[in-house]
Amino acid sequence: MRREELFSLVQAWVAVIAMIAVLFMVGPVRAVELVHNPGYEPGQIIVRSGERKLYLIVDGERALRYPVAVGKPGKQWFGVKAIDGKYVRPAWSPPAEVKRDVPSLPDVIEGGSPHNPMGERALTLTGDAYAIHGTNRPKSVGTFASYGCIRMYNEDIVDLYDRVKVGTRVVVTR
């Protein structure tokens, strides 16, 4: 094999290896979709529990739709709240009901811990101990899994967190 041919072959292999490396470096794919506004007022968040979807209403025509996990049977709630806090890698203290069901849980799990169920971001909601937050259990997204919180993929909660403000209206429906 001539030197030029060998050089071309090596260049081709380097290109293939580089492409494979790039594919492995890319993080998880976000699950958000741009969809038609299902008939809600712009600027609010709608959680359709039965669909296990969260909609951020962009304008009269469009909404961003994210898959979510919602409350297990008997743990769901429905109604209107507002975002009253925004937190990055929040610490988590299990609510009394969770602690009663799982007494071995510590009183606080530090933010950033792989055992912290809040994930990368949390948007707390008025009136209760509920939040829209990331999760360290991505396989739970799309299911009925929580004690009432709305769980999102970490990549999606980071996106939503950057788009909303304290005071954003949140409507949870069946």
C-alpha cells in the first residue's frame, strides 16, 4: 500500500472514531415537543394527569409539551396553584406522609445527591409541599409514581425552569 493510500485510510478511521465519540458524548435527548395550544391562556402551565403531560402555553397557537410523572392513585390532586419558588439542586426533606411510609429515609437529602428525588431543579407550588421537579428516576416519567409532585426529566425541568417565573399559574387537571 502506498503512503498516500495509508494516510487516507488512517484519516477515514480517525473521522469514524471521532463521530462515534461525539455520539457517546451527547447527553440524553430532551423529550419536549412543540405542539398546538390545547385551548389554554398563554403563560400558564397545564398538567393533564391522565395524559401524564405538562404543557407550557407559549401563545394562542403553540405550547411546549413535556412528559411527566404524576401522583399515584390516592396521592393525586387537582386544582390551581402558582409557582412560589425556584431552586437549583435543592435539598429535600421527606414530607411526613413519605417519612411515615419509608421511616428509613433521612430527615434531609442534600441537593446534588444521587439519592435526592428533586433532581436538578424544583419549582415549588403555593399552599402545599408539592413541586414540579426533576428526578433521579427517569424511568418513572410517564407513570403514576409520586406522592403528588410532578416529576420531569432533569433536562426538561432545566428547560422549563429557565422559561417560567415565580407567580406562573399552574393548573392540574384529570
